[in-house]
Amino acid sequence: MTERIKVSNQFSPSESIVLYHGDCLKLLKAIPDNFIQLIVTSPPYNIGKQYEKKLKLSKYLEQQALVIKECARVLSDNGSICWQVGNYVEDGFIVPLDAVLYHIFADLDLKMRNRIIWHFEHGLHCSRRFSGRYETIMWFTKSENYTFNLDPVRVPQKYPGKKYFKGPKSGQYSCNPLGKNPSDVWIIPNVKSNHIEKTEHPCQFPVELIERLILSMTNEGDWVFDPFLGTGTSIIAAIRHKRKGAGAETLEKYAQLAQSRIQQELAGNLKTRPMNKPIYDPVLYKNSLTSSPWDKGKPVDQYVLLEKKSRKQRYKVK
């Protein structure tokens, strides 16, 4: 794709990129039945962020149900819905949104394939409970005949030199040379502070998270739809892998930001964190922040030195 491709503000099957500034239900009405291959989104969590009005939980679930019902209508028979959520917080107690949203999908006869845990290291610190460091991606399909491509999203083997111990394959390498299944726990940095993708949006998707979903659940030329588009990350990931993208955003400043980022991606100059880049490991980089002021003068822990050497070899840090 090139920067000459038009970004449309209205949906049409003949378009390739659609950025709609307005209510996603209005955009959904323009999309035919069974048309979208992947619906991926992170809806408002109803916790009072600047882009949302906090509602009673029952009212919030009613609104979500309307959107989810329309998403199920436009989803293709071999398509997937990935709904990424965290927790609703009220007076210090939490309600896991995936638990209370599940029945809405199930009542529409959608089948859950995975409950993917997205783990990240940074976030607000709690004082009266453990700090939250994960969110959940609920993956549903419309039928048993759904698209799933594992090879494009395999990750490096932990023990690539492992061999079969016995049996007819004894002595042969036991690992898939393309890599291993990434499992249902994904460790991907969230977009905070000095992350290369950070914008003014307070709850921004990392592009690599959506890339993994798009590569595994769609094929080139398929449509990807995000009803709560935010800064355009879902469309950006779709463009990057030769898919078509559509989404809706109600706030003008975020719609404009999404437009800008999409144009940068089309021009080939949007900076993002690469897929499968090793997570920064502070053990490898001794500095004033990772050195404990209370440990000065203590004997060097030989185990820590060996572990650092092992990790450097693993990550090929020079």
C-alpha cells in the first residue's frame, strides 16, 4: 500500500481504509451482513477516563450489548471477534469486565476460543490491593470453520537445541524450526511514558498486539474493523499487513490523531515497536536506577552474574 490510497469517512465495500468520526453503531449500519473477517477493539472500561462518561455498570453493559450484537451481524462465518478489556473499578473493588461481558457473546451463539492474558510491567501502583498488570482479550468465533494461521505469529523457541530422548525420532530436534506457539499469555509492553508509540491518548493499544491478532486470524485482503478506534492502531496494523481497515471514533481530537498516524503509516514513516522485540531486561543494564543503594559494599552475587551472562547470550546483547 502507498500514501496515495484514500482514507474514506464513509463505509463502502469498494474502499480500503475507512475512518469514521462518529458513533460506531451508525458506521455498523452501513456494513453488510457477514462481511468483516476480524473485529478487534478495546472498548471504554467505564472507569471515568477523559474520553468516556462513567455509567452504572448495568447501563454500560446494555450499551456494549448493542455494539456487540451489531458486530456479530457483520462478522463473516469464518471470522473472529477479539474484545480486549480490563476491570471496572468501583469504591476500591473490581469487576472483571470479561466475566460480565461473556454471556453477551455466548447469547449470540459466539464461541470462545481463547481468553488471552496480555501482561505488561508498567501501570498505576495500588496501596490496598496488588497492582494490576494484565488485561484480557476474549477471542470468539462465529463457527467451527474459522481462520487461524499459527506460523506467522510463532515466537522463538526457548530450547531450540532440544532433541527427542527416545522413540523413533530419538536424537532428532523436537522443536518446530519456525518457532513455538506464543501461548495464551502475551508479554507485550503497554504504551506508557517513553514508549515510541505514545500519544496524548491515555489508553493506547500497542501496534504489535494487534499485529499478532491480524496475522493469525485474517488473510491478505481481508477486512479488519474496530468500533472504538482511538488513535487508529487497528487500521495501522491492518495496513501494515495488506489488509483493509475500518473504524469509528467519536472524539474529534482522537479521530484527527488517528488520521495523522494512518497517513504516516501509508507513507512508511510511522515509528512503532517491532513485533517480537525482546522485552527490556534491567538485569542486563546496570545503572543508577537498577543499582540498589542499600547493596553497596555487599559481596557480588555470583548467581546474578551467571544469570546476566545467560540472558545476554539468549538475547544476543553485546
